[in-house]
Amino acid sequence: MHVYKKVLTALTLLGYGITVYAQVTKYTFGERAVIAISDTGHTIINRNIYGQFAEHLGRCIYDGVYKDGKIRIDVVDALKKIQVPLLRWPGGCFADQYHWRDGIGDKKTRPETVNTQWGMVTEDNSFGTTEFMQLCKLIGCEPYVAGNMGTGSPQEMKDWIEYLNFDGKSTLANLRKAGGQTEPYHVKFWGVGNESWGCGGRMTPEDYANKYREFAAFCKSYPGSPLQKMVSGANADDYHWTQVVMSSIPLYLMQGIGVHYYTTVDNEFGHGPATGFNEDQYFKGMKNALEIETIIVNHAAIMDRYDPHKQVMLAVDEWGISLAPESGTNPNFLYQQNSMRDALIAASTLNIFNNHCDRIRMANLAQAVNVLQALILTKGNQMLLTPTYHVFDLYKAHQDATWLPVKLQVPNYNYQYQSIPAVNVSASKDSKGVVHVSLVNLDSHQSIDVVASLGLTKANTITGQILTSAKFSDTNTFEQPDKIKIVSFSGATIAKNQINVTLPPLSVVMLEIK
């Protein structure tokens, strides 16, 4: 038998009171949903939380953003639409075998090298520094370059920064100018190594901290190009790594420290499938994805001990769901389909990032095109937008807005003997005073009704958009590219100073309140 519960709380939005009733249809007793949003926020949701990642891996670069010697304008236009603020390159694991001089100058004379990290394929280096900077300019985003600490030297890293950023007369600046770029590129974000605990050198944190201090000493800020140096951070819950680097590296030598976290759905055969999965695999994926909040909280607590004023950002510069590559594709290329499950993971993760924006000021989804939890898939000259892409399209309203604190008491999504919170949310107010509230219902079966009663209010309108599908395993395909897409949301209304909101199962809803 269904049990209906009504619960009451108070919200403050835009300086006026909102009373919220949440009616939840569940099969268990004692469930309640309470959402309280305060207008006391002052922290900005940094736009770089919505950053992306493009590695020389599989078909991300070649066939992805770059085809037949040209940057793909269809991909550029799609990335511009969601206001991508930041793009990380050339890796990933590839970064620590990448020598930047291989990717400059005449493309016909660039050396052919072997990508030993991803499939032993030949890299012709036709996409290099110039092409990456052109891509960023076309998108309108900041470049984030991961420097080679693994097989490179402090001299090589120092030279690349000078080539990119020096606005004067030197051999390296002249080399850039000879390639057609008179003005410096003003690259701000600079990664000193990548996954140095793993593919970037198998270092201990002590080894890395010592090596970082050496390399970082030669990473110079040239006039007009202040450098933001990023520490290669921990793998998921390796808190010892963060403890060592925070205690060993002076704060003035770093502006950010990374952490990488991939959601996995493992089974006896390895990573779970990207398509055709069941509720057990869906639930496990969502449960594992939500663990990123615990990881953020614990790393941030360590950072707070050494950096109480939060000068150093925590950057989740690789995140997403890692699944089994699609059948019939090169397993080293990490090409996977993208489902409604992935969209819910993306939306929930971005809500978590927003709610920890005091410390999280950068994140990079892995990856932008054709790899892992991609925004875009390509096939020849065709291109499709994944459900994850549409989440970033919805959530772009949060970029550079003021975060509004949220308190939650939500019903659980119960599966067998386990449960996770069914609903998550984040909220912000933009420079024009417009409030955006992003709500996610992870429950695959139940709708959740929210009724928000308004007192005296300046709010005249509420509109909404929704991303949802009937099944968590639904995907967009080249035969049916718009199966999952953003549509107008009619489940939110204002009547007699009252907002009524219904969250369907498996849904991402963005409300706009004016």
C-alpha cells in the first residue's frame, strides 16, 4: 500500500519566505522530504567547475575535435552553446609522455611518435599547441595545460611556458611568432604532472612533493600571464597523498591541488556495461557516484588544516563514470555509450560541486568527445549530443552565480537492503537576481511532489526545463539522436502564492524563479 507523507519547512529565497510541503509517494513508513534554501549565500560558483577534458586518447582528438586536418566546427558550436569555460589538454596519462616541441611548426615535418599509454597507436602530432589554442579560442574557453613531469625536465616545462606566455623578445617567443602567433597565449592554468602516483611516474607522495618543488620553481609567471600552478593530486580516497603534499609544498608554490574520481560499476568481468544494464547496476552506479561528496569533504578537511583561508583550490580535474568499452571498438580507446544514468550522475555530481564551491573551484569531466562519459559522440561527419551534454546545458545557469545554501531531509531510494538519498539539489542567484534551482530525482520508480507556498514575494514567474527518460538505460544513438533531450517542464506552477513542483522518476529539473 502507498503511504503519503506531508512535511513542512520554511525557505528563504530572494529575501522572502517560502513554505515547502513535500508529498512523497513511497512504500515505506517514516519517509519525509524537506528542502530549505537560504538567501544568505556569498560564495561564487566558479564557472571553471564546468570545465572539460580532451586527451590524446582514442578518438577524442582525432575524429573528435579534429578531423582531416581541421578543427570540427560542429563540435566547437556545441561546446560554445553550453559555455564551456575551461579545457584541459593534452592529458591525462598522455601528458607525461608528451614533448611539446613535437607538436609545433609545419605539420608535414612534425615527428611521428608512439602513444604508449593508449593502444600503441601512431601519433602524427598534427594536433599540437597551436591547434589546441585555436580550439580554445573558437570555443571561448580558458586553456588548462598539463605539463610533462614524467618524461620531461624542468627546462622543457619552463621553455613551454615561455613559448606560450612571454610577450617580449627571446628565441622561444620568436619561435611562437614565426608560427603565426604574435601575441602570447596567456595560459593561466598549469598542471605540474598528472596522476604522478600512477601513470605519471609511480611516485610516492614524498617523491612527488620534492619533484614538484623543483619543477614549480621554474614555472614562471610572465608579465600579463600570472600562472596558476596545479598540484597532481590524489587518486580518489588517498588522503595520505593530500596530507603529504599539503604539508610539504609551501602555499605560495601552488594555487590548486587535484583529485581524480571515477565512478565504476564493477562485476566479475570487469567494468559494468554502458548499455543494457539492470537496476542493480544502476543503483550501484548511483551509490558509487555519490561517494564523491565524502571524498571532497575529507580532502578539504586536510587542506583546511594547512590552508584555513582556502587560498588553494581543490580541483576535481578528472571525474565521470568509467564503463566497459563498447563491443567492437578498440578497448584501449575507452569509447562508451552515454545513458540517462550518466546524466543523473553528472547532475548529482555538479550539485555536489556547487554545494562545496568554497573549496571546489575547478573540475573537468572526462572527457569531452568519444571517450568515457563524453558530452559528444561522433561517427564520421555525424555528431550527437549525449544526455550528459544536456545536463551541462541545463546547469550553465549556475556558472559564476552566487551559491545559495541548501538544507535537505529527503526520502530514500531503496533497493533491496540498501538505500541512497532519492533527491539532491543545488541553488544559485545570478547577477540579475534570478534564482536557479537544480533538482535531481534518482528514484527509478517514484515521483516526488513538492509544494512551495510563498508569502509576500517579488517572484512573479517560475519556469522550468527537464531532462528525463522512461528507462535509466535509455541512450541517444545516431539513429535516434534526440531520444533524451531538454524539454519544457510543466510540473512547476505558481497559484495563490504557492509553487507546486513534481519531480518524475529519473529526472533532472532546472527551475528559474524571477
